[in-house]
Amino acid sequence: MISDSEVALTLIRRSGESLFGTAWQSELARSLGVTPRAVRNWMERKNAPRPDVLPKILLILKERQSQASLLINEIDAIVGEKS
């Protein structure tokens, strides 16, 4: 059985990669207001992330989703006009 902490770490990794690409640990750390070392320590299972980390990541993801939706609509309007 996979533990809740393993699920959380997997979600942190997947979210970081999706949001920031290959340099995700440093960029995610900056967005969360923690050090890159803190994120590395989570991933190396040296320390557990604080309980507020996943809710903060969720807010970042929702903000990006909202921004992406606006851009999609703007680009779709331009592309649709030219078709």
C-alpha cells in the first residue's frame, strides 16, 4: 500500500514538473517561499513537507489554469478569425 506521504511527494513532483519543467525544484521552492534545499529534502525523504504545501500548490495550479484559459480564448478568437 502506498502511504499518504508517498502520494503527497508524487503530487508535489508531478505538479512541479508540470508547472516549471526541468528546473522545477528551485522554481517551486521560490513559489512556495521555501528554500530549494527544503524541496530536495522532501524528495529525498529527509524531511516531510509542511501541511500547507499541497494547498499552496493547488492555488498555483488553479491560477495557472485560469491564466491558460484566458490565453486559449484569446488565441482561439484570433485563429478562428483567420480560418
